[in-house]
Amino acid sequence: MSAELFSLKGKVVLITGATNGIGQYMAVGLYEAGAEVILTHRDTTDPQPTIDLIKASNPESEAKISVIKADFEKTALDKVFETIVEPAYKLSSSGKIDILINNAGTASRANLEDFEQSEFDRQLHVNLNIPIRLTQEIGRDMIKQGTHGKIIFTASLLSFQGGVRVAPYTTSKGGILQFSKAAANEWAPKNIQVNSIAPGWISSNMTNDLETDPKANADIVNRIPAGRWGKPEDLKGATVFLASRASDYITGECIVVDGGWMAR
């Protein structure tokens, strides 16, 4: 099989939430495959370490790395175009966005009866509403320009399971999976493939409290057939696959990267 199937040379990627954890290594994988990457980051996050990490992954690449400062919690839906979309097109070397990866997300833990409506609203805004609006904006332009587009969402095991003490997050991730399928159905005839990746238990800032809890950590690892937590690097392969020509006849699907958790 030709490696060209997985090449992203000449492609421009817009990826959200790309300066830590899963998003950071998604960006690394895309750059390793030859893509130009445009990263969004919060104003409290320094993107330079991520830029350095990405450049080091493919030092021979001449592809651009650009950043957009955007805090999704503070970004109103009617400001998505001017805050994220318009700057992305200005930064793109080709004037196009070939690949959109909706990865930015947020979560918190509490008993269902204790969650304030404001916390539901916050998580639904960041995890569901902003990605939907961003997808509409980028997808509209892909259709207008006749771009062979790829759109990827970071879903979750909780897109399938209920979870415990994470009701807003579960709600948002269930919604994002169903939205990706709806978009896939409508845009397949326009040569835009829309898919999701559901990470399992991946070491990150969002899971640090569980990893450092001896009982919770043991309970999780003992249920994973692979016998370990996932690493952000484990997401690179699935991301490049869904962003490349190798997945041209795959749409409306969700690849689960979980060390076997869901199969158990």
C-alpha cells in the first residue's frame, strides 16, 4: 500500500484545543504527515512549547504552523466566524481549510443533583455548540470552494456510556457523536467525510485526579485489556487516517481508541 494514501502534504488543518494532551499529539501526527497546521489555544496557554514539539516531529517539513488565540468559554456563537474562522482563512497558505478537527473540550465532576444549570450550559457551549457552529462555518466554505474536506470530532467513551458524576460532559459528547453522523449524511455527496474519534482513558490534565487516586487508577487499569492508560500519542494514527485519502470511503463512523475498554 502506498504511503501517499496517508500523506497530508499540501493540506491545511484547523485544530482546536491543540496545545496540550490529545490535541497536541493530534497536531504532531498531522504535521508529521506533511500538513500545515493552524492551532487554537486559550489566552492562558503559551503555544510556543507546542509549536516547538510539532516542528521537532518533522524538522524537514516546510509547512507553516500558525496559532489563533480563542477561549471557547468566552466566545459567543455569533462571534465564532470573526474569532476563529476568518483568522484561520487568513493564515492558511492556500486560502482553504481542508481538514477541521474539533477537539477542544472541558469537563467537571459532581453528583447530578448538584450540577448547577450554569455548569451544564458551560460544558454544552464548549463541547457541543461551538463545534457545531465551527463545523457549519467551515463546511459551508468547503462546499463553496469544492474542497475535498475532512471533519473530525473528538468524541468519548461517554458518547456510548452514561458515566458517573459527569452528566453535562456525557450529554455533550453524546450530542457531538450524533451531530457528526447527521453532518456525514448530508455532506457525503459533497465529498466531505465527517467522522469521530473516541479516546479511552488517556493520561491528560482532565484525568489527573483519577490517575493519582490509587483505587480509581487500579479500577480503570484492571478493566483495560491492554493493561495501561493510553497516551496522547496513541491518537496520532487514527487522526492521520481519518484526515487522509486512506479514509475516503469512510464517513459517519467513530473510531474507538481505548486499549479494548469497550470490547470488554
